[in-house]
Amino acid sequence: MSSSPAKNPASKRPTADGTAPLSLCAREPHVPADRLVAEMVPPPRFDSVRFDNYIPDPAQPSQSEAVRVLGEFAGGLGEAPADGDGGGGGIRRWFRRGSRQAAPSGPRGVYLDGGYGVGKTHLLASLWHATEAPPERKAFGTFVELTNLVGALGFQQTVATLGGHRLLCIDEFELDDPGDTVLVSTLLGRLVEEGVALAATSNTLPGKLGEGRFAAADFLREIQGLSAHFRTLRIDGEDYRHRGLPEAPPPADDAAVTAAAHRTPGASLDHFPSLLDHLSRVHPSRYGALCDGVEAVCLTDVQPVPDQSTALRLVVLADRLYDREVPVLASGVPFDRLFGEDMLRGGYRKKYFRAISRLTALARDARQLAGDGPRD
């Protein structure tokens, strides 16, 4: 019965110092296209990752081999030499702009093929950091962010913008939407023609061992004509479920969430159903900007997501919050009950399992917000 402005009343009450929690529902960010391009860098969570702080499992030699091969790959992706070459040779010649006819037909990219939780994103971000090119000449983004960029810029402008890059890294390549797969495959084909090096990881399902796994054969088949441009690096390793991760903390109650929002500087406070409704009016490419300046997200009345479109928008928001390491404190149902069984068995299940995993991690990060201070 409450009117729309009253859907998030707690966020309007001032705290003791006269401030009030932020509200994601009150934000309608407008993001210029140049910001979308500038933000195609490894997220803050991966700012400090490098090849030398990836710790290979001695029992999995493929991990050490991946580090070695990617290091060599990065070594050939600096600024292209003049036509005289100057001894660069090897991979460097493959990507020299203006020499398309002379480029060999061998691999121009790497695809990291491995199960969930073996450090593929760490290695992909390490490749970006290790490539000796200015940040404006290399790009890093998820498959979803890349499709959002095309939506914002248009196909031709995206080709023109990324065509001058030395390297494009695509994390969590997805095959859920055939239209998006064709779009990205066509884009990558054009970028390869422009001399851009490619690197990609896959999105995998943390379900039963081996079930629904996105493997190299699927990737190479779906990108069709591009398959010859990729060298597959198999990365074996232990599934994340065997690493002793703690269980997700139980949800807080509404009063605790509201109190935490009011005493935490930079926290937002929103009614979960209202936030889902608001996300439908904000393009997913703007969800990163939606989180600008937010130090913690507090949500009341978390409920199972009602439909697939809403669920997919929530997945994108969860990714942006995880990238920025923003803790999430919530009341209502636990995060592992956000998506119904039909969703978890459907074609987008990989995305939903990822969102559950990431929101659970952020909920663990938020436990100290529920009390007056950090808990032992």
C-alpha cells in the first residue's frame, strides 16, 4: 500500500552526524562511451596480480606451463617494431599493424581452458599487466562488458576503438546467447584483421564435477572461423569446493541491516524488490557507475528473483560489486535461494552459480558490518 517514494524509507533517515545512507535506487548514472572504454582494465580485485604471485600447484604441471607460455606470449605483445623488424621476430611479427598479408596463419590468441577456481582470471589479468603497451592500447573486460560496449558504441565504432589495441582480454566467455556469440565472434574476427592479439577464459559451472563444463571444444566450435587463431592452454586443478571455503553467513534481520547502513560511511540502503525494479530502468553497462563511491551495500527483504530477465540483470550487478570488493549485508532469504531450481538447471545456470558464489563471498566480507565493530 505504500507509495513509490516510501519504498526505501530507512535510507532517508539521517544518521547522528546528519548524513543518510546512499540509495542505489536514487541513482540514474549516465556513462559516456569514453568511460566505458577507459574502464576496460582489470578490476580492483586484480590490480596486484602478476605471474610471479600465481602459485602453481606442484601436482598440476599444466599450471606452471600456462605461466610460462603466457609469459612468452606477453613478451611478444609490446609496441610493434618498424617494418625492418629490428629482431623482434616471433609473436611480435604476428601482430604488426600494416602487415596483414605477411601475418602467419598460426595462433594469434590464447584460450585458457580449465575448471572453476583454478586461477584463470588471475592469469588473464597477469597477461594484461605483463604486456608492455600503454593502458590505452590494451583492454580487459568480461564477455558481458564487451557486448555492452558494442551496444553503447555500435559495431563499427567498437572496431575502430579497439582496432588500435595490442591486446584484448575477454574473461568469462559465454555461449548462453547465440546472438551475442555471433556478435562477439564477428567483432573478434575484425579485430584479428586489425592485428589485435586475443586472450580469453571461459565461464564454468560450479556444480557436479565435469557437469556442464565450458570446454575448449565448445569455445572453438562456436567461434568457428576464429578457432585457428587460438592456442588452447589447459589448466588443471582442484575444484574450489575442496578448498574449505566457509559456509555463507545467515541473513541479518531488517533492523540490523538498517542500523549497519546508518553507521557505515559510504553505505547504501535499499529495499531489494525496489532495487530489482530500478535495475530494469538502468542499462547494465551503467551498473559500474551505479556503484561509484559505495563502500558497502545493505539490502532489506531479499527475495527469490521472479524471472529470468531480472535474474540476468542481478548477475551483472553482482559482478560489478565483486569486482569492486563491495561487501553486501542483507536480510531476507540466503543468497543461495535467489534463483529457483528451474533457473539453476537452465541455460543460464553458469551465470547464476557465479552470482551466488560472488554474493556469498561479499556477504562474508560484510559480517563485521552487522555489529558495532569487527567480530572475532
